Amino acid sequence: MKELIEYIAKHLVDHPENVAVNEVGGDHASLLELKVGIGDTGQVIGKRGRTADALRTILTAVAAKQKKRMMLEIID
């Protein structure tokens, strides 16, 4: 799931080399921290947070298939 979010984020931003995803958590619940370069945060969040919501929806669907709970946090 970490790779999926990283792949999508790299295709959304202008500087894909600055994208980093860190997974924090345990067996049943985890937190993915998405870090992007300066100026790319807005592209990952999108207008009114729609892109970020879509990323979270995809992550939730994939995690549900694996019977896990995943959360996504975008870090400045």
C-alpha cells in the first residue's frame, strides 16, 4: 500500500524525487505519512481536498481487502 500511494503521489507532483512515504503502525492499523517537496503540497491535496480524499478512499479500499485499517496523513 505504501508503494501505491508513493506511485500515485509521484505522478501528481512536479518534483517526484522529493516524494517520501513512511509507514508507522502495527498489524491491524497503520498510518502512512506522505511527504512532498515545497510547492507540491497543494497538488497532492487538490481543490477543497478532493485529491487527498481520493487518495484516502483508494487506501481504505485496498486496506479493507487485506482486513487492515490504514490512514493517510500529508506532512508539509
